[in-house]
Amino acid sequence: MQFVRNVKDGGHYDVIVCGAGPGGCAAAITAARLGKRVLLIDSAGCLGGYWTGGLMGISLDMPGKGGLPREIVDELTARRQAQWVDGASYTYDIESMKRLLERLAFDAGVQTLLYARVTDVRMEGRRIAAVLADGMTSQAFTADWFVDGTGHGTLASLAGCGYDIGHEESGRQQPASLEALVTGVPEAQWQSDIHNREVKRRLKALLLEMGVDCTYPMPLLFRLAPQGRVFKLAINHQYDVDARDDFSVTRGTLEARAEIGRAVEALRRRPGWEQFTLVQTAEQLGLRDNRRVHGLYEVTARDALAGRQFEDAVSPVHFSIDVHKLAPDYVPPKEEQNLRFRPFSIPMRSLIPRDADNLFLTGRCISGDFLSHSAYRTTCTACALGEAVGVALASLRAGRAADTDGRAVHAQMLSRGYAFGNES
């Protein structure tokens, strides 16, 4: 079915970033700080993507990160709007994260367009000439350079870039989750060690005792900010959600929200939990899997197992393999069991798609295989990758993304406080 229409000309920018998650925000802010005229487009009503609209509440894999990821956590912790839970992770007040990202973008001069989703592109050969953004109105924008920060590889897909999704052999995708915020948690449940498997087992047993067999094998309940009374609750796994199918994502969202509601109602019946209250469920389902766009270099599990470093490294990764069960009864292949990744790095080449000349990738849609993706898909790494894209864009006037001097970007990341390999 084809629709032909005339839309408003929204103007021309040096850089258009599609998607305002951690990677997209970082790319936009960095490029604008370095002199580019930037438009940042997102379908939500706030910046931050899964950091904020997704109610993630925790940032993972900070070791070795400098630059913008460090700037963000330092400001939040200084204002007591975030707290470290170990040497690698911090929890944060979600509204504070929204305001901080929006202020950083405004101060950098980023033009922001919310409530608009990129739905189409106009190609001129291998170059994106314009994007169509549909929201309250429909507008077309042109730019010299584009960044896919959608998390889903949406812009790259519209531009005709090849991609992989799911496990290479089975095609199955990791389960999705819907996050929730709650209050009225009994003090006995105020656990700060969010990675403690025994704490998670006790929460699952408590839910089971109240008649709720939650779908998340290792559920979470933790406080977001120091002295705060808002907690994050994560109890669901939505299996067989196809990230490319809107009806599938909708089904997963509705099922997850219903499960959260049942769990909260059940816990309120337990003595001591009478004040337990569901404050909010996320407006977007958390998709652990989506398109992994074919790039100039594909990061692999072999790289992660070997702790490989690159001359054009732009972000360190210290998170290990984190594949959530692909089905309730899923058992991973023997060769994937008990794998332990060493700290590795992401090369600039993985942020450059093979099939489009003026497009960069950031966040979890960069080029990598299924297992390595499970380690680099964290929000802190996405933010670092976005900063690297912004640095790369500052040095480009024309030509192709493939002309990026990855070694020069690596040097800039070092100067911004990033550490790689034994330096991390």
C-alpha cells in the first residue's frame, strides 16, 4: 500500500540524530559542543530513552568510561540524585536524569524534536538525503550526516542496511521486560546489593508464596536514589517478542503490565506490605534484542573471550555475557555455557554501517554478534559510543563515514578520560 503526500520542509542540519536514548543523546550533545548544528528526534516526550522513559533506574558498566558518562554520574551523585551500588553500577532518580539530559542538550545548542518518529528516508545512492518524521505534524529534514540512535536500527533499516537479529542458529531473541516504579517497600527489603543472586531468589520466593510465579527468574527490587522512597521493580520476562513486529511488542507490553499489577496486589496482602503501591509502569517495553546492523567490523564473542583491544577502540566493555533465557525452559548450547568474557573494546569501525555512506550507529544496534551484544548493550556503553560518534562527526566535512580516522577518535577518547585494556 503506497501513500503519496506533501510534507513540511523542516530545514537542513549538519547532523540529524534519530533516537534520544543514552547513545543518541551523547552523540547529539557531543557533536553540538564541537560546533555542529544538530537536530535530535525522538518519539517519546523526554530525552533518555530506556534510561528515563523505560524506567531503567540503573546504569551498568561504568569502568573505563570517561567523558560524558562520567560527567552525568558525577553531577547526579553530587546532587544526591544517584548512588553507586558497586564499582561498576549506579542507580539514579529518573526525573533527575531527564532534567539533566535536557539541560545538557539545551546548553550545547541541540535542537530537539519530541513526539516524532522517523518513518521513512529518501536515498540518493548510498547516502541518506532526507528523513521523514511523523508526529503531531509530518516534516522532512535534510542533513549532511545522520546517526541511528534508535536502539532498534530503525534508521539503518529504512536506509537499506543489512542486519542480523536474534541468535545466529535459532533466530530466537532475548526476552523483553517492562520496568515499574513502586513505593511503600518495607525497610527489611531495602537491599543495596542489586547483583546479589540470593536477594533475588528471596524476592522470587516471596512472590511465589503470595501466589505469583513471576516470569523473571531473578527479579529485582531496589531503591533509586539515596534517602529516596521510590524503588524500581523488575519481575517479568516476555518471551517470543519480535522487536520488528509492533503487534508482538504490544502484546508483550500488555501482558507484562498485567503481571506487574497482579504481583503488586498480591504483595499488598502480606503483613507489613500494606503500603506497597505501584506508582508507574514504563511506557515502552525493554527490548534486549533488536537489529545488529552490518558494519565495517563485527564485534564477536571471540573478541570478548580474548579481551581484544583495537587501535580504533572507542569504548571499553567490562560487562560479561548476559543472555537472558530465550524461553522458560531454554538451555543454552554447551559451547555457550560457562563462558567468561574478558574486558574488551568496541572499535570505531563497528559504528559505521557497510551499506550507507553518511550514517553512523550508536547504542545496541552497532555491528556485533549475538553473544558479544549481550555484553555491550548496556546504557553506559551506549553513552560512550554516542560520544565517540559525536567526536568523529566533528572532524568530518564531507565524504563517507568510512573515511573516519578511528585512531584519531581513539586518541580523543583517551583525552576525555576513557581507559582501555590494562589501563581500565
